[in-house]
Amino acid sequence: MSSLTQIPLLETERLRLRGYQLADLSEFAAMWTDPNFYRFLGGKPQSEEDAWRRLMGLPGHWVLMGYGYWAVEEKSTGRFIGNVGFSDYHRDLTPSIKGIPEIGWVLAPRVHGLSYATEAVRAAIAWGDANFTQKRTVCIIDPDNAPSLRVAHKFGYQEQARTIYKEQPIVILSRPKA
């Protein structure tokens, strides 16, 4: 993949997957203080400073890797509700997933249960299938995160391994490119 300096805009029936805006910080930081949000993401809240650093780093994947995460905006309200996309964080994992696009999604708890994750992941996977040269993508999910595991399985992600990452159990799932 070549680098991209502008994040592509993707639209679904109810969502807009777009680049990040400074105005996203308040909603982004609020997500990281909600236990229903972070319980499967390390189990600890993040300060606004940490959320800011995380938000600032997300566009960097697009610049350096040619892919990354989109901000997810609810069309009906115009509000930032989370992010979805691909990364390569060079995670220290066995088996290694370095060099394989890793899909991930996180949405504000207030929109859980509305099938937004399914809608956003479908759009991201379609973009990935059209743009990646790699033969597969992966994701890592906490084994207790049943809703995310259901989303992954809907799109053909199958368990590849169970391992420990940052002292927490995770499931590595893999999906061949369509």
C-alpha cells in the first residue's frame, strides 16, 4: 500500500466513516472514561491527555501505511460515535500478526445494540478487500467480549489462536481476503 494523506470517506445507510476532527475529542475522551467501553480494552479508563494522544495517532497510520482507522459519525445526529479500521501496531504476540492488517472497532456504549458495528465493519472490510494486497486480515478480541466476537464471526473471522497480550487473554481471529 502506498501512503495516503487524506482519509477516504465511506458512507453507509446510517453512518459516515471519515477523517478525524478536533471536535471529536470530547466524545472520544468520554468513551474512554466509561467502564462499559474500556472493560475489554485494557480494563482501565484513560485521561483526556491519553485520549488526545491516542486520537492524534490514529491518522498517522493513513500517512505511513496507506490504511488506518476512520472516525465513525452517526448521520442522523452528526455525532462522533467511535472508530473502525485497520492497523499494524507491531504487537508483541505469538503467533505474530505483524505485517497483516488488523481490523478493529470501538463504539460508544450509548449506541451499542443498534447494529452500527456490523454496518461500519462491513464498509471497512469492503474497502480493505478492494485495497489490500495481503491475502488476509486479522483481529484480536477479548474472549469475554461476546458482542465483538459475534461481529467478527458474521464477516468470516475464524479463531486462529488464543494467547496473552499485555497480561490479558485474547483471541486472534483471521479472515481470508474475499
